[in-house]
Amino acid sequence: MSLVYRLFQVGGVLAPRLPPRMGYAFCRLAGGLVYRLNRTARANVRLNMRRILGPDAPAQVVEAKTRAVFSYLLYNYYDLFRLPALDDQTVNRLTTVTGWENVEAARAEGKGVLMTSAHLGNIEIVLYAMLLRGLAITIPVERISPPDLFDYICRLRTSKGLKLLPVDGPLLPLIRALRHGEVVGIAGDRDVTRSGLVVDFFGYPARLPDGHIRLAVKTGAPLVLGFSRRNPDHTYQAHFLPPYHPPDTGSVEERVQAGLRYVASEIEQAIRQYPEQWTVTVSIWADAPENEPV
């Protein structure tokens, strides 16, 4: 049994027993420790932040926001650990949703919904809030090592009805979910399979996943972008954009590229608003090496 797995198990036991104020305070301290000790992750996040904020951003601002990313990362782990213990009433109280009419409009098309987001704000509790609104959601996820840790995280994430599939598995279950009118959620800001396309992202070439666009082209299902943010009081805001369809003319590759440019542009806008909440600890840029995530 790995040390990381043991630490996660401890987190899963302790987090539900800690009052949120104490839990988040501990996360700030732990985030600072990870920031200081994990040089690779710190360098990756600093590069990400520099490219988001631009070359003219003061170094102290870049570093402050780089440091903050690690706090937000730990906040999200704390929320994941306490997820099984949260009840419906608490999640509805914590989460505010805008743009839900866009999700309903996409569902009304009758082809299922492809939902795309970024590693921004809080994902787990917002997904719980969406499940409470009647959605059935399936998400492809990256396998991590060791397998016992992967299984444990999956148990936490699926404790409220979310369905997960390994990202390296077959596409048929995703297509089947769409045919049943369900939601397939795919992160749009990190290409874990390294099979996506290179697109301009904050003015630099980045390889982003294109599976969601290809599924939209193949199935005709609408694509809805949704983003979350964490408020200062650790409540959550989720916002959904109107349904999008890739162009219906041109070759498949031209349609996919057009769709990916749209997704990349909307993700950029969302991240620019709260860059310290973008908890990607690897470099996604095509001109920089990718490293293992925290």
C-alpha cells in the first residue's frame, strides 16, 4: 500500500470531521508546503500563470497567484474527501447556478449533451449539484498510479451517482450515454491521452483534447461549456453557456478545428477571470515539457 494512498485514506477519514473553517485553514497551510517542496509543480504553475497574465505582469503578482493555486488545489481535495458526507440540502445551499436554461435547451434537442469545462474552481460539489437537478453524467477519467489510489478516488467521486470511465477505454459507452439523453462531461484544458490538436491558447501553442468536439461532429449532440468558481466564503458558482454546434460544412478535421478554437477561446476567458483557481499543475504548452501532476 503506497504512502500517497494512506494519506488519502487519512484525508477521507478526517475531512468530514473537520469544521470547514478549520479544514480550509489547514488546506492553506498544506498548500504552502506543497508550493515550497514540489519544485516541478511550482515551475509548471508559474509558467502557466506567466502565460495567462502576460509578459508585463509584475513578478510578485505572478508568484502570489502561483502560490494561491496550491491552496485552491488543496481546497478541492478537502471537498472531495468530504463529498460522501455532504447531503443534498447542504450542496444546494452552497451552489448557485446561472445559465441552467442553456443546459435545458441542449437537452431538449434530444441527442444528449456534451459538457466541457476546465479544471477551474470546484468540480466535485458542482457536479453533485447538477446531479440533483436530474442529470445523469458520465465522465472519462485519467488512470493514476497506484491502482488502489485510483480506485479510492473513483469511489469518492462516484459516491453521489456520478459515472466514471477510464479515458483509455472504448468510446461506445459515451455514445450510448448520449443516445440515452444523458450528459458526457469531458475536460477541455488538458490532453491526458496526448492525441488532441495544437491550438492557440493564451497566445502560445497548446495541445488540447478534441474528443468532445469529435463526438459532437459524429453524433450531432450539442456542446455546452460550463465553468465553476469558488467564492471567498467557499460557496460555489456555476455558469453554463448556450449550446454550441461545430460548423456543418467543411471536412471533419476543419469542423473539429473550428470547434476546438471556440472551446479554447471560452476557456481562456473563464481562466482569465480567476487564474489562481485554475488548478492544473502540469505544463500544457506544446513548446514546454509535460510533467506528472500533483
